[in-house]
Amino acid sequence: MKHHSSQQAKGTNTAQRLLCEALLRFESPDQVQALLQDLCTPAELEAIVDRWRVALMLKQGMTYREINQRTGVSVTTVGRVARFIDMGAGGYQAALDRIELPEVLCG
């Protein structure tokens, strides 16, 4: 992560808040997807989607090894996602609580 002066950090926090507000105003997943495609590099978007997919699989009770075998995501990353679900800021859990999961996720 970059190190910011207090003034730069304030600007970053403001921009982050405005991004969150913009996301709340979208009317469809397609609109959010379009922003993410514009905002992120393909590698960044792939990493975000990989972490989200891991969170979904963890919620379904899959083991770290099962998730690794189905997704190719490292066991270390799976463990990191699990830790953030349990002890993070609450974002994963809030998002997971708001969606209906399919019975089985495809590998």
C-alpha cells in the first residue's frame, strides 16, 4: 500500500466514500460490472472475483483443499478470505447475508 500524508489520506478516504456511494446508486449488476471492468485491470478484477468465489464456497462449507482444487486459488488465499470473513470489517459477511446462494457452485 502507498504511504500518504494526512492530507492525501483524507482525499483517499473521501474518494473511497464517493465510490461506495456511486456503487449504491447503480440499478443493476450489469452497471456495477461495467464500472469494475473500467476501474480494474483484468488481473485486479480476476483477483477480486477469485476472493468472492472463495467466500461463496466457504459459506457453503467447502474445505480449503476443495476450494483450491476447484478454483486454483491458493490455500493461503483461501485462509486469508476465511480470516476476513471471521475477523474483518464485516463486509464479506454483510454481502454474503444479502445474497441467495445456488445449491452448488460450479468448479
